[in-house]
Amino acid sequence: MVRGNSRQGTGNPFIPVRCLLFLIPLSLGIDTPCIRPYSDVMKENPEGLIVALTGASGMPYARRLLQILCEKGMQVHLSISEAAFLVIREELGLGLDIENPDLEALVGWQGHSHRVRSIWYHRVTQLDAPIASGSFPTRGMVIIPCSMNTLGAVANGLASNLIQRAASVTLKENRRLILVPRETPMNAINLENMLKAARAGAQLIPAMPGFYHHPKTVEDLVDFMVARMLDSLQIGHDLLVPYEPHTNEVRGEGPIRGQGSSRNL
Ligand SMILES: Cc1cc2nc3c(=O)[nH]c(=O)nc-3n(C[C@H](O)[C@H](O)[C@H](O)COP(=O)(O)O)c2cc1C
């Protein structure tokens, strides 16, 4: 696991070797912010959020969500599928290292490592990560963007990587699971999988921004979607203000970024 940009190792943090690594510098009076056990992390914030990036288009949504969560100091458990690294390269122009990705770059805040300190990275192959267990408390999980592949796995109860396993755990623990699927057009299997996932308790928030808030920029469209996810997670934000039909405004000059609408339409 990697926190922020600091190497954390990749195995189970509860193994004795890790405890020793933690205790030795502690006994010497040395602060070890990068080798802390999870019990400390959980004390800090017992209800972190799992954020998983999979290989669908839509990485700007993921980046914006991570920015907001970091700004709020929320503990984020991040996992990224192998295909997502390919899409990140295409859409964000970043060639990230799967073992130790540059989280500052991913979030878009190079040179500000302290701002991504609340992110804990878990490799997608790390099936013994704490988020693979229901006993690890979280407030839920967002898969953003969610590929049709991962959607199919989640809808059908597969758990062959950490993202799928964490989603399965989130459902079995009756926690909030938000899927942000993106594909077009969708085939009948995709549609059936969305229905299956919804029936199993997931919330589907497809990457389908609206236009009634009169977006001026791509960022406005991204914020529209991220606002929906934050609303669903009951995390306060000021990305958009509640919708009110405009009566006196000139057509095409409606509310702008920070003043638009997020009503459930
Ligand atoms: C640049 C790029 C864009 C892609 N966009 C999508 C997409 O929008 N939706 C989707 O379902 N799959 C998309 N794919 C295909 C998935 O990445 C592929 O099915 C992969 O197996 C998903 O694996 P994952 O679910 O483990 O991330 C894209 C792939 C690439 C390389």
C-alpha cells in the first residue's frame, strides 16, 4: 500500500515484520508517518471511502472527485485497474507506475504532496488489502469510471481482483456502492448488468452530464457529475446550487459554474 507518494510496501500491514518496522523507529523516538499500522489510520478516520478507477473513459471525473475528497481531508482508499492505467495515459497524459503511482500527478496537484496525504493506494492485485474485508469500516465505494467489464463482474458477484472484491464486500455489508458506468451504445448485456447491480443495492450514476445548468466548460460538465456522487454520499459541496427553472434569464445565459443546478432530473 502506498500513502500519498510515500512507499508503504504491498503486503498485509498486520504481518509481524511490519509491526517491527513500526516499533523500531518508534522506540528511537523517530516519527514514522509512512509506516503506521491501519489501526492508527482507522482512528484518524474510521469511515474512509474506497475509490476505484477502472478502464472506461472518464478519468477527469475521477480526478475531480479525488480533488474534492482530498480538499475535505477524507481518507480515500484508491485502487486502479490495469486498463485504467491505459485510459489515464490517454486522457490525462500520465504514464503512471502501477506499483507506486504518482498520486499528485493523478490528482493534478504536482508539487503538493501534502494535499494527497489522505489517499492510500492499493494495487489491484493486492487481494489481502484491508478493503477486501468487511471488517474494515468504510462509508462506501465509488467505481469511477466503471468499465463494462467491471460492471459485469460486480453484477455477477465476481471478485477476481481487489476492485471487484471490495465492491462485493461493500454490497454484502449494505454500504453505499456507486457505479459510474460509461459506454455507448450499450448492448443488452450491459443493460442487464446495470439492472442486476442496481437490484443488488448499487447506485448507478452513469457518466451522463446534463445541460440545463448551462455549462460553459468541460469542467462544468465534470462538476455536474461529481456533484451527483457527492450528493449521494451526503458529502457537502458547492459545485452546483440546487436547480431552479430560470424564468427571467436570457436563453443561453443561465447559471454558470458554481451557480448551476444539481437537481435530480
Ligand atoms: C482508451 C480506452 C478507452 C476505453 N473506454 C472504455 C469505455 O468507455 N467503457 C468501457 O466499458 N470500456 C472501455 N475500454 C475497454 C476497457 O478498458 C476493457 O474492457 C478492460 O478490460 C476493462 O478492464 P477493467 O474493468 O479491469 O478496468 C477502454 C479501453 C481503452 C484502452
